[in-house]
Amino acid sequence: MKRFFFLLLLFPFVVIAQHSKSYTPPDDPLVVEKLAEWQDLKFGLLMHWGAYSLWGIVESWSLCPEDEGWTVRRGPYSNNWYEYKKAYENLPKQFNPVKFNPDKWAEAAKAAGMRYVVFTTKHHDGFSMFDTKQTDYKITAPQVPFSSNPKSDVTKEIFSAFRKKDFMIGAYFSKPDWHNENFWWPYFPPKDRHVNYDIKRYPERWERFKDFTYNQIEELMTGYGKMDILWLDGGWVRPQSSIDPTVSWQATVPFGQDVDMPRIATMARKHQPGLIMVDRSVPGLYENYTTPEQEVPEKPHNFPWETCMTMAGSWSYVPNDVYKPARKLIHLLADIVAKGGNFLLNIAPGPDGEWHDEAYVRLQEIGGWMKVNQEAIYGTKPIAPYVENAWRFTTKQNNLYALYLAKEGEKMPESFTITHFSPPKNSEIHLLGYAKPLKWRKTPDGTQITLPPALRQNPPTDWAWVIRMKQ
């Protein structure tokens, strides 16, 4: 009950919603403060990038010997896993992203209204996109052509470029490492995504892997400037006590794979006070917010959360990938924020170190909308009923924001009716981006707001319109 009371003090606006019995609020005041700051940012950038972009394939998963849709191998080595793994792990010898320009990315993301970044410093394949001293399987290794480039430590360059734009900085880090001999021991063939040996029978091998993981994370916490978020992926690497057999994918976890998060967190926060820990899908003190993937919850949660989603179809670079239209992305942002969440949108750099042109177009379109309507997004709180038909609702400083998500081809109507809210008598109602106050009246159906012909003919933005009124 004490923890629940603390949660209400920290997040008093979420008085509805699905109570999570498994969420544990942080007890470090600096983490509490930073988590509240992060919740106000609302919109962030995620980037999946590695040598796998050379083949234009799914990140890491084609190495995994599981019969799943996302692990399908393609190409000349696809019929033999051993040959495929050898060819895959030779990809860094061809990796030379000479168009890499993180300042350009940071500028585009900032203009789009993004306020924090999470970058994949290492994915499950174990290829480190930073200058680790724990392995030679890294972008700065001599056999990698890009290692001679002054910007070869791409993680450092990315964090520096975004930090200059006042972004909150997050390091994605994969707990599993399919290249490390103490995770997938070459003595045994791997059968799936899990450790391929009996940890209880070979505890010294697992201890070496735990130390390897600890040391890599410490490098990130000490050599890459101020860090705000440690975003840990690979939720099957977890203590035995945290495995929930009622969750379908966790029921297949064969045994605990505990990397000692208390030790890691103590070290990380010693170097980076207030660090937000995101041990994805592992409830407890080290999952400071949850991360629904490629989906938006139907209802608000009463704990911090973030939808992570791809701008295109894939997390990693795929040639000719199909990008979501601006309407879809803006509607997603409005829906997520109205439910109290943050939106972490993924863009995948290509093998040359550049984004698809369409990614820049989308960011520019989102930025144009945000420039007009950002006050309905940043620093807002959700308010019941949160969602009603095409409406999404947020609130800030005694203002109510009603965001109308227009359908494809829909024109601005002569009037809007908002059912659940009515402003104080004689107060003004505005549409963001339009200087003049709008006429309104109370009706049996709610608050009817009239939109003048000049406004309907030339709306300030496309895709979604925002009404502001006093509560």
C-alpha cells in the first residue's frame, strides 16, 4: 500500500485505468524526478542499426534457430545455419557507412518535435556499435572499414549530436549476446534464443557472461557522456523468480538467466545518478516504465509506459520499405499521449549511414503539425474519457485540449460538438493555429463549436485539429 500511495503521489493524474500489480515505482528520488521529466517529453526517436543493414534483413533474428516468421533466413547461405552464421558474422568486414551524419538526424528529429533518443548500442547478434574493450566484434575493430573514420564510434557521435539538441539520451542494450562464447557456447549448437548450456552445471561460464555484460554497460555509463535511460532488451534473460508461466512466451523460457540487475543498476546509477532503467518485460525495480511494442493499449495505464513502433515496416533497414503516412503517425501520437504514454518511433539507418528520404519527409510533416499543436502534447496529462470516437483529450494548466483525428479526405465541418466538457461561462474557445476565438454554445448534446467558412477552407494543419478551452 505504501508503494501504491507513492505511485499516486508521483502520477496523480492517472486515477483511472488498469492497475498493474506487477509495476514497482522507483524509490530513488532522482529517478522519480527524471521519470516525471521523461513523461513530459512524449515523443522520442529509436534507431536500430548494425552490420545486418548490409543485407537489408531483420536485425539479428535470422541467426536464431527458431521456426518463427521473423527468423527466416534468406540468401545463398540460408540452407546451412553454420555457413549462414559465419557469413553473417563477416558482415562487419564490409560495413562502411560513409554517409553517417548524426547532426543531420538530430536536426530532423528536433524539427519533428522529438525530445529523446534511444540508440541500439548492441543488438542480440552481439555486434557492438560502440568502442567496447570487451570484444573485437565491434564497429571500431581494425577489420571494419569504417574503423578508420574519425566518427567510427557511432554511439558516441550520435549521443553527442543529440545531446547538443537538448535530447534526453537513451542507450538500448541487448542482454542476450549470440556472439559471446559464454552465451552461445560453441561446444553446443544453439537450439533457440536462450543460453545453450546448463547454467547450473557450468556456473563459471555464466559468471563470465555476467561480468562481460556488466563491463560493457559500465563502459556505456562512463565513456559516453550524460546518460538518461538504459533500455535493456531481451526479456527472456531474466531471473527464475520473474518467469510467469501464465504468459505464453515466458512459459517457453527453460530456466532463469539472471545477469544480476541489482549489481548492474547500482553501478549504472553510481555513474549516472537518476538513470531510468528499462528492463523490458521484467517487472520490478528495474522496469521503471513499460514498453508495449508495435501496439497502443486500448485504455490508459496507471504507470509510466511508452509505445515503441516502427515508422516503416521493419525495425531494421529494408530497401524500399513502406513508411506509415503522416496522418497515421500523428493519430498514433495523439492516441498515445491521450492515454498517458510516450511514443518512441523507430527509424532504421541504411548500410551507407543514411535514412530513407521518406523518413525525412515524414519527420518534416510531423514537425509542421507539431509546430501548431505542440501545446496539446508536451507536458500534458490524460483526462477522462481519454478517447471518444474521433476525439482524444489531454489537459494542462487548466486547459482542456480536444484533438480531432480527421479521416482520410475528411473536410473540416461547420461545427464540432464535444460531449463531456463545457468551458466556464463567457470564456473563449480556440482552435490551435487560428487566432480568433470561436463561437460556441451549450446544447443538450454538449458544447457546440462553430467553425467559420474561412477557417474551414484553410485549416491551419492537416490530419488532426485541436480545440482548446478552459476547464
